Amino acid sequence: MSATGAAKALTPPDIAARKGKMPLVCLTAYTTPIAKLVDDHCDVVLVGDSVGMVLHGLPSTVGVTLEMMIMHGKAVRRGLEKAVMVVDMPFGSYEESPEQAFRNAVRLMAETGCSAIKLEGGESIAGTIRFLAMRGVPVMGHVGLTPQAVNTFGGYRVQGRGEDAEHIVRDAITVSEAGAFAVVLEKIPEALARQITQEVAIPTIGIGASPACDGQILVVDDMLGLFGTFRPKFVKRYAELAGTAEAAIATYASEVRERRFPAVEHVFGDVPRPVNGGEAA
């Protein structure tokens, strides 16, 4: 990125300063073309470990590797100029110790050019967040439903109902006090997300949480209607691109079988013919 582009790009402190102000717009991206599409519209672009399910067909995010995150992070970096790029630390890359987390976070940042990393967990990971933040690694937290712990939760159920609510509040406050610049609240009751947003000093970014959060995030393939394996209640489909794509593919297949594609305008003759104002084809 040029020095001019870097000067215009948002930073983690810019995101932290948005607490209680204009809501933050956040989406995931895993490829350069999608990154280019979302950059003008988003404040934060997350290279989420959801890539394992969305693009690689994995049953959960547990099987995602650091190498996968680096590969997709590099691709997304090429498509961004403005938005803050955050990359998920995958399962097993940070839980062992703060030192392990630091080594892998540094590798992610150095090889992808991301501005920050995201960790799942609350009180149990606070020491690691503090360790990273003190060493120059901006951290976004993630509490509530943490998909990397799906085997512990027994599925993708709503978290924070009943007696568990206070635990989620403590997690969010602890993450904030440990030095995270923002925290994702996933799949928790609306009133609880509203309460946490009022009580923590950093921006909250909701996904299946509350409109009162300081920002919202969705998986881009979900909101575009490209990922159809399952559809969470909290997802709003802003398009149904899978159906459009399938119809286009079916039309292409039909035209190939009927020898209607390629047509004369798609093939090359022995003698170049002028097209587009004189260019040879």
C-alpha cells in the first residue's frame, strides 16, 4: 500500500474512539475481490475463521489452521485501502500460553499486513490479551457464543440466558480492562447485549446481539445469500446471489450443450477484425 493509502486507512484506535458514536459497519472477507467490494462501505473487515466453513466445507471452525488464515489474510490485504483489517487467531494458536499467542499473532501481522487480531474468550484469555496489548498487538475480543468452543457448548446455542448472563458480562468487562480495543458479542439475548454495551468502555460489535451495540458484523456470504448450508436467525439476506449464480451456470451449461456458446463474437478469425473503436480482435 502506498504512503497515501496508508494515511487514509482507519486504525484500531479510530475504531476504539467510535464508542457510542456512529455505528461501526463490519463484514467478513476471505478473497481479494470481496475485499475490494466491501472496503468502501466498512470500517472493519474481518478475515474470520468462518472461512473454514464458508469456503473450505469444514463442519466447524475448529479445523482451521494458521496457514489458512495467513493465506486468506494476504488475499484480503490486497483488496483493502480504507477499512481496518482484523484476522482471527484460529483454534489452538493462542490458548496454550501468552507467549504462544504472541508468536503466532506476530506471524499473522507480519505475513498478512493486518492491523489487529481477534481472540475468542473472556476471563480465561484476559491475561493473553493483556500480554499482547502491552507488546503492540491490537486485540479485538469475542465473547458470548465463541464458535471455536462449539464442542464444549454442544452446538451453536444462544449463550447468556439465566444465570449465565452475569458470566458473559464479566467476560466482556474483563476483555475490555485487559486492553482489547473492541469486543464482538455473538448470539446472546438482546437485553444482555444492550447492558454490556452500556457497561464496557470499548465498542461492542454485535452478531445476533442488539441494535444498541456500537457496531454490527455479518459473514459476507451469509448476507449475500451465497452460503446456504444453514441460516442463523440473526442473518438478514440482503441478496440471494446463490440462486442468481446457479441460474447463470445452468444457462451456460445449456448453451454449451446446444452449441450456442461460444458464438461468433466470442471466437477469433484468421484476420483480425476491428472492435471497440479500432482495436484488433
